[in-house]
Amino acid sequence: MGIEVWVPRDAAPETVANPVAASSSAPPAVDADPATPVATGGPDVEGPIHRLDWTALAARVASCTRCELHRTRTHTVFGVGNPDADWMIVGEAPGAEEDRQGEPFVGRAGKLLNNMLRAVGLQRDEVYIANILKCRPPGNRDPEPAEMEACTPYLNRQIQLVNPRLILAVGRIAAHYLLKTSASLASLRGQVHQYAATGTPVVVSYHPAYLLRSPAQKGKAWADLKLARQLVAGSSNDTES
Ligand code: URA
């Protein structure tokens, strides 16, 4: 399958403004962020992250020192998109371009992600996009487990606020971390999992950066997107009926 696969198929619904400007609604049940001190930071002396609204959450991330990555970042990379999205895309960590611009998936991989979303009828600003880490690991190294643990309360609160019908976990690191498994990505694809912290359904697919290197796998990613679309359509039918 070639790049031409990623073409719009459906008309795009209306889009919604920057979530940081949006007020928070009543949160669904979710586990609390750890009360215990994190890897290299301390306890949440400014109050529990799982109670913050969008504005306070974004501010907390922007000033975060919970792990050592704050020393080398240019910008924190909070997340972007529709605060009421059905789809939430979760990647690994900001790269160089994301660190420079303060927005997730804005480099080459981000452009492919946008095209992939368009192929299932979604504009970038209709979904919510976030990473497990809000700061770039130097040299694009893999995130350390302690860094992901330190950042998890932020992601959990984002998931809680968006309350998406589906999380699309892109890439091995996001999939392994969210699903607490080390199973191969190939074996995780094609099924609906659940993110235990929030009970949100999870579909796993390839990271767009991997697809740039291995375009022959795009057909499988297309199958994953169709599974995700089917799941979201099914869950919205459930709500409507
Ligand atoms: N890769 C990711 O996982 N996230 C980004 O934001 C950019 C590249």
C-alpha cells in the first residue's frame, strides 16, 4: 500500500477550539495520580493533578519538574485538539520539532498522522493528540520507565477530561506502557484492549515514524484505523439507541 491510501473518505464534522480555553466538565471515575513521590520530583505539593481543569493542567505541565527531562526541554508539549474528541491519539514523546514548537506530532511523522486521520474522515483538530511524555528525551532516546511514571498523572487527567470513546496507541512504547505488556506490536494489533487507569478502549497501531521507514506496513495501519473507526461508530450507536 502506498502513500495514496491516506486520502479523505468522509466529510469532516465541525471542529472545536483549543482545549486549554475550554472549561472542564464533570470528570468520569479515574484512578488518582500517585500520592507518593515520583522518580526525581516530589509529591504534588500544588494539589492533586487528577482534580485540575484544562487551564490548571496545562499550567502545571508547563512548569513541571517531576523528572530530569525538564532540564533539557525547550518547550513542554501538552497536547492538542478537541477536548470532547471521540478519538484520542497517544504517542510516545516529543521529538525535536515538537520540542521546538510545543505541539505534538508536527514533524514528518505528524504530517503522516494527519493524512492517516484524514483517510478515516477526521481532521487533526477533531481528535485529541497527546504523548505519554510531555518533554523530549534528549537525542530522541526511548523514554525511561521512571519518566513515564512521572508523567502519567498528566496523561490520565487528559484522558479523564476528554473522555474519548477510543485511544489509538501509536507505536510500541505507547502500546506497551498503556497496556502494561511487552507483547509484540503485531500481536497487540487487531484487538480492542482497555487502558486500565480509565477503562478506555485501546486500539494499537504502528507509529507513523515507523511507517515512514516501512511504507509496506501502511496497509496494516489502515486496517487498524478501520477497526478504530468501527469501534467509535459502534459506541456512538450504543449511546444514541
Ligand atoms: N513521535 C511521538 O511519539 N510523538 C510526537 O509528538 C512526535 C513524534
